[in-house]
Amino acid sequence: MIASKNLTYFAKRKILELQTMASSSKSNIILSDNLSLFFSFIENIEYSKLFILVDKNTKKHCFPFLDKNKTLTYHIFEIESGETSKNLETVTQLWSALTNLGADRKSILINLGGGVITDLGGFTASCFKRGMHFINIPTTLLGMIDASIGGKTGVDFNNLKNQIGVFSEAEAVFVFPRFLDSLPKREVLSGLAEIIKYGLTHDLSIWDYIKKSKNYKLIPREIIEKSIAVKEAVVAKDPKEKGIRKSLNFGHTLGHAVETYFMKQTKSEQLLHGEAVAIGMILAAYLSYKTIGLEKNSYLKISNTIQKIYKERMPRIDEKAITPILDLLKHDKKNTNGKVNFILLEDIGKVQIDCQVENSTIIEAIENYNRLLS
């Protein structure tokens, strides 16, 4: 049995070998539709037990691809789909199941799913016996280009997004674009919001694609690769989000607050994460225009482009929602000394982090957003 410390070394060495066939990536991310790369990886590391975490959707649509290798012995954990499963209660149930099945630090948990699964599964594995190994296989666009990469794991707590978590890198991330074929358009558009974020903050060629594209259901592999490259490069510079990595939260400060607010409204249809981030980016672009000098024409291009893509999924933010949303901002993880820190744009492709904004300007941004929907 390979010792725990050697497993990481061997796994990453093996990935580098596989990358010569699959990807130009320099880290532990494999982008390919060749499932044999995954099976080769598993077969060439030694582990005590193998566990697979799925939800109802990924068990039906994605798990059969992994189950083609009949030589693997594994235990499968299935949870309900969606954000409501991303909590400590689910984690506790998984810890109990791992304990009962004799999992140890040399066991591996494969997280097969979208951002909820990779966040939840990564956190579960990272804390179990102070850390067992895990592999992410994202099955949504959002998971492929954002959630599964960079070592962020966590769960929601007291109806607040990602309040409990740790930084912990997966042993490997296998990105199989074939899984996108099973996604409804709404899920693809949710992931597209993170791609838009990369274009606005770091890669103008991505933003150029967003402006020109007329079919957002089919995302070119090149755009997926570029998005992953942005995430990897930023995380490599700032793995624990002390500085430049905060730029990847553009649109998320208000986006998370809006998402959480609608999550609490039992009579309202829930927003997907990317839909809320799209709203958050329109609001952040307005704040950028009003406070740090983003040109009005750039703000209008951003808001009009995003609205064109997401207009069917953009609810009005009623006046009664404004105070609860402002209160939710107080819990944002980027805050310091009680001050809400926003990520804003001086220009498209030029980000400013840790910006403070008056509540009156935030309210103005929300009112302007509502006018856009008229």
C-alpha cells in the first residue's frame, strides 16, 4: 500500500503523464472525453476503498459512463439534487456512512456531479479523519470551469452560502465535455455566467466570444479550456484568496445575496447559482460605473449582453427585498471589519478588489436593474 504522502506525489506524476495525451494543462486537471484516462489513473494508484458520491441526476445520466469498468469495486452514495442538500446534515450522514464502511485516510471519494457535489464531497473528504483523498468529476458547465477547480470546498449554513468550508485540492479533476450533452439549456446558461465573469475580469477573448455568439447551448471546447486556464492561473498566484483570487468573485457579492434571498422565498422559483451571478454582474457593473470610473458605454454593453442571455430568468427585485439583501451582504466572506468588499471593474479586463460602496448606491443599482427589465 502506498503511504498517504506518496499517493499525492504518485497521482500528480501520473496525471502529468496523462496530460501529454489529453491537455496542455500544467496542474491536475484532465480535459478529455477519453474515459480510459480516468480508469488508468484509478488503476495506477493504490487505495484502501473507493467511494462515489452522486445525486439523483448524475446517477441516471453520468454514472453509467464510469460503471463501464466492471473491475472497479466501490460504494456509491446518492443524495438529493440541488442546493438544499448542501448542508452539514448531509455531510454528517456521509461521515457516518464512511465510518460504517471502514473508510480511512487512504480511501478515495469520487465526486461525480455539479458544484453542489464537488463542494460538498470535497468538504466531506477533507475533514474525514483529517483528510482523505478525493477526485472531482464535474458534470455541469459551472462545475467544469469553476466549482471543481481551485480547492474551495464547503456547505451552506443557516441559509447562507458556503459559510462552512476549507481549502483542499482534489487529487485530480477529470473534465469530460460529453456530460454537457445531457444538460438542459438552463443549466448550461448557469455555467455560462462564470465564463462571462472570466471574460470581464481576465480574458477579453472570452468576452468577445460572449458578445458575438448566437448559440449558448453549445460551448466550444476552446472556451472551456480558456476558462479553466484563467481559474488555474489566478489560483496558482493566490490559492487562499488573499488578493487577486478575489477577482473571481466579480458579481458574486450581490449575486449570492440575491440567490439566498430568493432561496428563502417559498413561493418563488429558486434561482440557479449562475442566474444569480448574472444579476450580480449587472449590479456590480453599475456600481463600477458609478464609483470607480467604468465608462458608461462599457457598463451598457455588459448589462445589455447579460440581459439578452438571461432575460427569461431575471426576476424583479421588489422594494421589500432590498433590506433583506443588504442584511445578507453583511455575511459575505470577503468582508473585513464589518465592511462589505465588492469586486468592481475599472474597465473590461481591469479589476479592482476590496471596494466599499454606500448602501444608497447599491439601492440605486437595484432600482436601475429593475428598470432594465421594464
